[in-house]
Amino acid sequence: MLRVAIAGVCVALVATVASGAQQLPVQNSGQPSIRVSVRTIAIDERMASDLSLHVGDTVHVSAAPDSVGIPVIVGAITRRSADPAEIARSEYRVRMHLDQLQTVTNYGDRVDRFAIATRDTAGTTAAIAAVNRVAFGFHAYRSREIAVETSKTFQVVSRFHRAIGVITIVASAIFLLCIMLLKVEERRRDVAALRLMGISAVSVVRSVVIEAALVALLGSALGAGIGWIASTIVNVHYRAVYRTPLAFALVSPSIVMFAVVLSVILGVGAGVLASWRLVRTPPLTLFGR
């Protein structure tokens, strides 16, 4: 049987004493067999995978690696949530009944932290005020406040990514404008011929703008497809490395819509600027005469 030391395991407290016990026979020399109540625990899927554990297996848990510990039965295998704060952590997680954990760790009637669920915002405010009035040595906080404090690192990373995105968009806009100017400049003779045939400047501009919009739409579709494939590869790889359901790359409908709209606006703007520059030039000048 496997022995698990609590000292090397990140234990998530479950404040319940519901019976999850089973009876196992114990043989004593010269005495009839007796049955001992064995409680159940829940382990995370990372631990189950690394140690080849399954539901129904019997293990020993103890507060130190060299102690005997108590036998328990794996009653459930839990899946970790998509929490960015746990990506770099490689420890295992075990869920035990509260009285069972107190027995193993010999911690007594003490806890490091606890959570209170309330029905509404008013109940949360009243509970925090009541706890802080009678508490000594600790302070009660809303879960939202704790999340903000623990997520500051990720907020910095998010701002950094947003800055990179803005720089990329600006550079892409300049690049698109230059490409459109060169593309329209190559068609100066065609524009001159259309003008000499009596085609109005507005019609020429409209045709160039429609072409630029179509090119922008096709480019957006191609870019969205490449982004989706790249994000899928990134997620598959890093989810396997860190064994987490967290999405490391995300291509959402809002992101795709923003990219398409921005691309069309930039493409149309570049087409208008480039074509209007040509139609304002005399046709003979465009022919080089």
C-alpha cells in the first residue's frame, strides 16, 4: 500500500464530518479478525496520474514520511480548476474530512483560514462586520478583495500584452497603408485610361475602395484561421506540460470581430487615401506625358 505524507501534500480542508467510512478486516495473531472503520479521501488527478491511484485504492496518510499514519480509501479523484496562480505549483492536493485531518496532523481545533458563504451582498457586509468585531489576530475580507490582491501579477502581464497589441495594430496599419499606396500606384496607367474614357473620379475611388475592403476581409479571415490554429497548438502543448485546463491562448468571437472591423476600416481608409491621390492627378501626367 502507498503511504502519503501530509507534510509533502498541499491539503485543501473540507469542513465536513460526513461519514465516508468503510470496514476493513484486521488480523491479530491468535485473535479473531476485527473490522476497522476506514475513512475516504479525495485526491487530485495529477496525484492519481503520477502515483497510478484509482478510486477504491487504499493508502496511508501521515504527518511525516517515517510515521505509520492511518489507512484511507481513495473515494474520489478531483479535477483542478483553471487557476493561473497554480500553474507553477507542482504539489499534490488531498481533500479530507475535517476531523480526519485534525487527527492526522494533531492540529487540534485550529484553522489557518476559513470561508463563509452568504446569500447576498448585504449578508456579506454584515458577516464581515460581525467577524471583525469579535475577531482577534486576523481580519475578514471579501473573496473579491483577496482575488484582486493575488492577481496583481496577472494584471501587469495583461497590461503588457495590451501594450504589445496596440503597438502591433499601429505597425500593421502603417504597413497596410504603404502596401495600398504601392498597389494603387502600380495601377496609375489603368486609372488614367479610365479617366480618359470618361469614368468619373468617384467611380474610380469606389472601385478601389471595394477592392481594398475585399482584400481586408480575406486577410482577416486568413489571420483568424491562423490565430485559431496557433492558439489550439499552444493550449494543447502547455495544458499537457502544466496539466491544467487553463486556456493559455484564446481567440474569442469578440476578438475576431474587433480584428475584422479594424482591418476593414484600415483597408478602406488606405484605399480611399491612395485612390484619391491618383484621381486628383491629371490623366496625361499619370501616363508620363
